[in-house]
Amino acid sequence: MKVQDLIHEKSELTHGKSLPEPIVLSTRIRLARNLEGYNFPDWSNIETRKEVLRLCSNEIIKLKAMKVAEEFDCDQMTETEKRALVERHLISPEFAQMGEGSGVLINEDQSIAVMINEEDHLRIQVLRRGYQFKSAWQEMDELDNQIDERLDYAFSGQLGYLTACPTNLGTGMRASIMLHLPGLVIVGQIEKVIRACSHLNLAVRGIYGEGSDAIGSIFQISNQQTLGESEVEIIKKLTGVLDTVIEQEKNVRNQILAQERVKIFDKIGRAFGILRNAHSVTSDEAMNLLSLMRLAVDLGILPSQYRTIIDSFLIESQPAHIQLMMGEDIKLEHRDSFRAMLLKQKFKEIDSLNFDNIKT
């Protein structure tokens, strides 16, 4: 399978088994692991990196959860193909910069991805649509144990799992939730939330992680501390904070409906009109317009079945996806017009907005 084929397949984030939820887009558990007896990737020569890639891929592909997995070598992918995998949250932006000796294994429904030779030998991640820490951690724990039986992890009784970056020592786990927070953005309270999370040693980042922008009012909140806390403790702490942020977003939305109903209705109505009629739409503009459509679904202005369509377009309207659909060698204005055409076709099928069906 090529990346061009993969982006047309249904994935966990776009068509998962569970229904999509208001506010919470997705859950991710990621583990950093290294092999005993091998230098960390940044300190390895190309032959060692190739050996680690071959060893890890040969063993991981044997696991039940990965038997139908596809392997993509970094030196065999174009920059656009790598970027498309970033847009699907299957690899990190840092991994997209890797070349020979690095690769990624992606399972059939794109709920599991294992990056080999990023900063660490293994970056194992499990994705779930919606708010699903329990099921994500259960699958990750089982997957990690199975890999540990086949590969010799670098581990210290004092420090836990050994990692290239000291901030990942201990459990090596990063747990994160992708949240859609347009209410907090509209009323100007999102910076307050970010500061509060920072004081609790949690990181708030944009849609693609560290260094990315929070386009479409989408934010990723994750733990920063991995040493001295168990996986269960990390998830419990993170869940408590996330529940508070979700409740704040709900309260702010009710406040907006009570105090600025005409303003928010106008924003949603204009966004709907642009999506149905525009001839050119940039990727950032599409994200912001789709954000308002997701809010419309959450409020009951659009039927709930359209949330899946909107969530799919939040990924599929991104630049690399559009380029792969059209062919890589295209001009920017052609990409923007093609995106507008796709959005127009889909939103022409969607029912009119119903502002009398508000949920609070």
C-alpha cells in the first residue's frame, strides 16, 4: 500500500468504532522505548540504524494487532507523503524529518503506529476517537508487554525506561487528549487555561504537537512528567484536569448562548455559507470554518451524524492530503480551489442549519 492509498482508507480517528463526541476529538497514549545494547538513534551510524529498523519491524509485524500492518520507510517517502502521515497523527513532525534507517509501522485501522528510530528506537502510540483513556491504555499495555517479550528494552531499576531525552525517563509515557475549545477561544479565556495547565506540569500545544499552532480552536493537552509517577497515576491526574477544562468549555458555551447568541449564530451561519459557496479556501480557513460547524453540531444546530463528516474533513482538507489527491506538483491556488470544491460538494448534501434546536 502507498500513502496515497492509505489516506483514502477509513481510520480510527475518522470512522472509529465508538461515536465521535462533543469537545473531545481523540485520545493518544505514546510510549518511548529503546533497545539494550544499541546507541540512541542520534548517536548511531546508518548501519546500526538499519539494523535496529530491521530487527524491530521484523518482530513487531508478528504481533496479532500488527499482522495487517503497513511499513513505510522514511527514505522511500516523499515530503508530501510524510506530511500526510503527520496530518493523520500517525507520525510526529520530527519523524517526518528522518531519512534512511527510519520507518513506521501502521496497523489496518490506523489506531496503532510504531515509529522506529525517531528520537528513540521505538515510539509506540495507540489512538482512539473520543475520550478513551481506559481502552487506549489497556491496548497499549498489552502491546508494550508483547513487544517487551520479543525485544530487550533498555531499563534501569532506578530510572525506569531509558530514553534519549531525560524528560521521558521513567514510564516513557505521554498521554494526551485533543480538545475542541472554540468557546474558550471566543471569550478569550484560553490563555488562562494554558497557564493553569502549565502550573500543573501539563503541556498545551497545537493540533500537531510541540511548536504547532492551535488552528480551528483545537488543542492537545498532555503530561510533561514521566519520572516518579506510574502510568495509572499520570492518566488519573490528566483526567482530573481534562474533566475541569471540558466543564469550563461547556459553561462558556452556555454563557455565549445567553449573552452573545446573535453573534455566534452569525458566525456559524456565515461559515456554513462559505463552505457551500466558496471557490477558494486555504487550509487554515477550512479548519476555522469546520471548527464552527463542529460547534454547530454540538449545539444541535446541525444533526449529530454530521460530526463524523466534519472530523474527517478536519484531517482530509489539510495541505498534504489535498496534494496527494490532486498530484504532488500543483500550485497553491489550485490546491485551495480543489479544497473548496470538495467542501462545497459535501456541504451541499448537509441539511440547512436549524437555530431553533439549540442544546444547552
